[in-house]
Amino acid sequence: MDSTASAMTGFLSKREEFSFRPNYTVLGSVIFLLIGLVFFILLLTNVIPPI
């Protein structure tokens, strides 16, 4: 989109740098993933017996 606009107008637009700002949803998902991985590893190593 930017390249089309700059080709038509002749003006170059500055690129906006990507900045990652995690919110509560991303933080909760990462924590849930880590807890799940810990339980999965414990299940594979027979620390937690399978049902």
C-alpha cells in the first residue's frame, strides 16, 4: 500500500519500526503454556502417574 502511494505521489513515507508490547492476554497465554509444559514433562518422566 505504501509503495503504491509513494509511486503515485512521489513522496516517500517513513517506515514505522515494530515494537512488541505484550498485554495481559499474551502474558496469560505464556504462563498457561509454561505450566502445561511442566505438567507434560512431569507426565513423560512418570513423576505424575498416568490414569
